[in-house]
Amino acid sequence: MSYQQYRPQSFNILPPVVKNLLIINGLFFLATLVVGTQFGVDLTDKLGLHYLLSSDFRPYQIITYMFMHGSFMHLFFNMFALWMFGNTLENYWGPKRFLTYYIITGIGAALCHYSIVYFQNQPTIDFINNYIANPSISDFQTFLNSHQIKLASQTAIDHYNELIPTAYSNAMSTNNVDEAIRISVEYMQIYKADFLNAPVIIGASGSVFGILLAFGMLFPNTMLYIYFAIPIKAKWFVILYGAAELYSGLSNNPGDNVAHFAHLGGMLFGFILIKYWQKSGKTFL
């Protein structure tokens, strides 16, 4: 039976997996607010997904990051899209296949995002590693001039203000080169750790984009209404949205805090998974 011929015998407007995902995401958001306010613990840092080569990375973050959100609007729009498109897919696929798809696309989104981050960050990491192995004042000054504005967190800024304007400057002013080199190596080690730990992704967007892709593939001629007014077929909506994400990702706007390649990764892994299921004919209920 083809996807186009299928019609579910019954339709649940809030099927169990979608319902429980909505609840879990809401609970994580509330926990982030309460634990942060009452105990001063940053759950976003603990449960958000850090770069896989950083000291703050933990394997469980590959799953927990999907349930963390940075603001109520971030949570609301992701959950609205999850319900809007996910209920149709879960009714069609059944809960097991839908949950499998949701988790795999979320993991795939993270892998794609950090694959891009690796290629973006590796030149800086290579420079730091080479400097620590063979430090020199001229190379350190070159680094400060080119990377000072890229301090990624308040921790890095504090270390910069603590070491560079005072201790390092004093060593240089007294011509104590050995001390200046020691301070520079210490700072580079701190900077490297912060640089690796700073990228943190959170949110269900990767899985949601995977769900959007699945809806467009399985129900391509379904009419959607942008802003509840402009009609467009699901297949064209998905294509345009994907193209917009690709353009935004390639533009690399410094002020853009959106993980566009994670969104595209969710769509890519969703496409691969759907094609595999179609070819294998596997059924999940």
C-alpha cells in the first residue's frame, strides 16, 4: 500500500508520543527556570549538547539537548509544530516508528551541526595546540590581535582581564620574557577549554524539521496556510523552508544564534530514514 493511498481508520488529535513529548519538554523548561532560580544551577549547560571534543560533553546530552529550550517562545513554536505535523505522522506511522524517527532525526541534527563546527573551529584549535607546543611572544600577540573579539563567554573575558592587562603586561614591561611566555601558555590553555565548551545546542528543532520533512514527503499535496492566509502545498513549503535554512547557514551571519545546519541535519536524516523504511517495507506499530 502506498503512502498516498493510506488513510488511518481513526485519528487521535493528541496521540500518546506527541502528548508525552509535549509534557516532557514543558517539564524540562519549568525545571530549568526553577533550578536556575532556586539553586543557581544552569541546566542548559548541564543538559544542552556541548561540542563532542570539549571537557563539558557528556554522552547523555545527545538525548537531553532535544528537551531544552532557551525561551518560552522557542519552546512554544517547536511544540506547536510538533503537534501540528507530528499528530498526523504518529497516527499514520504508529507510536513506535514515530518515536524512533523523532529521536534519530534529533541525533542526526546534532551530528550535522557539530560536523560543521568541527571544520569551522579546527584551524583555531590547531593554532592553539601549536602555540602551546612552541610558544613565542610574537605569535601570542598575533593571536590576541586576531581573536580578542571572539571571546566566547564571560569566563573567557574574566580570564582575559585577569591575565593579559595586568600579569602579562607587567611581565612584558619588566622584560621578563619567560614569565610572559608562561602566562601566555596558561591563557591559551584556558582559552582552548572555553572555546571548545562554548558551543551548546538546545531545542527540539532538529527533530521538528525532520517531522516537517516527513510530512512534506508523505503528504506532499496537503495545503498549508502561511500566516493562516497564504495557501501552499506541503512539498513546496518544505523545499522553500529547507532552501532558506541552507542560505542562512551558508551566510554565516555573526549575530545569528540559530543552528541552521542542525535543522538541515534533521531533514537529511529524516529523508534517509524514510527512504530506508520505504525500501525495506518495515512496519512499526
